[in-house]
Amino acid sequence: MHNLIHSQLFLLTFTIGVYVVALWSYRKTKIMLLHPLITSLLVIIAGIKTADIPYQEYAEATKIIDFMLGLSVVALGYLLYEQMTHMKGNITAMVTAILVGSVVGIVSVILIAKALGADPRIVASLEPKSITTPIAVTVCAHSGGIPALTAIVVILVGIFGAVIGPFVLKKLGIESKLARGLALGSAAHAVGTARAMELGAVEGAISGLAIGLMGVVTAVMVPVIEAIMRFFE
Amino acid sequence: MAGIFILLFYYFLGTLVAYLIGNFIPGSIMGMLLLFLSLVFKIIKPEQVRKSATFFLDNMMLFFIPLGVGLVASYALIGKFLTAITIASAVSTVLVLVVVALIAQKMEGKKDA
């Protein structure tokens, strides 16, 4: 029995099983905090703690799932292409806004976290907080952060941005559909896009494009900004 | 299967290019950019990767789980800096919202005028 529970077969079946159930309950209830990634993680962490399986052993057994993450990041190139070809509108305005937004997002989170005394690994984990999880965890791992922390922060940032986003946009007097969609997608990725779709189809489509642009720009800007900051230290 | 091959091939190509430029950015992200460019310049057709890419995109959340379970390993460190994490993320998120919305609205307006 012990060997069976520690086997790769069991751990893979358990992981995918928990994920399928988590996905199903999220779709049934539509409660944002029941995000399938959060519930899956809680259940799996509790499970391996109870069965006394060390994280290293779990990671080893589920390596194949982790490998698929790389492939899904590559697959995002296809998504970006589909969104770009169906996109019309002021491209210069969109790219400029995303570029500045990305830099402001990275620099502000670094400065605030450092000022509050955060460990360098924590700072590295927060740098890609505004972008879609697959790119964010990849960027985080690359700059020496804790991918698990990034995954959680990204989801919570998405929920936070989607909840306060429409309120902030109203306060600022933002009427433009392009600006609203772009802001929600770039600050709160897919969760923000779901919210943008409630505002309208145009906002939703632009928000989807914003996720891709923000992801690509941030992936390139994080190492650049890190290099510049190291230079000035 | 051809679609899976293309994704694997671009992952490999991306990793190779990333290595050649000193691993400045991660290989999978380089692979994503190369796949995007290959589609734009019609080196490969979207139909060739559509099915495989959709599979990976639809099930993406599953692929973070092994990384996410790593939370157990860095629990103490995260707990220690919880306030910094929360404040930095929240303030920075609002800044991104404000900056992107203001710039986009201003520039879009200019073009229309």
C-alpha cells in the first residue's frame, strides 16, 4: 500500500483527478475565490502532507506535467497570432500603453517590495505579477524567484484587479472601450478579461490581446530592468 | 501529431536560441516568440498547430500544479514577507491599471481628432 501511494502512477492520477474536480466545481459555482488552481493546490498539498510524501518526491513523480508547461508557453505564440490577426484599432496606442504599463508594474513592485524589506527571492517572484500564469512562472523561475509564490500572487492580483478595476476606471473617467479593455487585461490578465467581457465584447477582445502583449513585453523587460537595477546598485 | 512535433520543435529551437544569447530570456518564451513570428511570416500555417495548441491552452492550469505544490517548500519565507507581498502587489496593480488606461485613452483620442 505504501509503495502504491508513493508511485508515479498514483500521484499523477491523484493530481489530474483533483484538477478535474476543481475545474468542475469552479464552473458550477462561478465563485472567483474557488479558482481551480487554488483549490487544487490546497487539496494536493493537504494530501501529500497527510500521506507524508516529501515535495521532492512529488515533484519528481509529476515532472511530465511540469514539462507540458513549457509546451503551453510555446502554444501561446499561436494564441497571440490569432488575436493579432483579428485585431483592428490603434496599434500604436495599445503598444505604447502596454509598454509603459509593463515597466511601471515591474519597477513599482520591485521598489515597494524592497522598501518593505522583502527577500530578493520574494522580489523576483513578484516582478511578473501582472501577466498570465504560464509566462509569469517561467519568468520567475528564470530570475531566481519562487514559482509557486508567483502562481498564487498572479491569481490573487487577477481577482483584485478584476474587482477594483471597473471602479478605478470609473473614478478616472475612462470612457474609451479600448482603454478599459486594455487596462483590465494588462493589470489582471485572464480574470480581468472575464470582467472586461461583462463590460462589452470590444472590451473583452482587446483585453484578451492585452494579456498576450503584456506577457511578451514583461518577459523581455524583467531581465532588462533587473540588469539596469544591478548596474545602479 | 504533427502539431505536437511543431510545438516541441519550437520549444527546442527557443531553448537553443536562448542559450546562444546567454539565456537572457527563458527558452519557452523564446519558442513562443519564434512560433508567433513563423505564423506571421507564413513559415507555418495556423491549421498545422491549431489542434495541439488548443489542447495545451485549454488545460494550462493543470500544468502549474507541480510548481504550485512547491509552496510547501517555501511556506516560512512567504509567511515572513506576507505584508510586503500584499502591499507591493496591490499598489502596483492599481498603478498598472491607471497608467495603461490613461495612456490608451489619451493616444486613442488624439488619433480620432
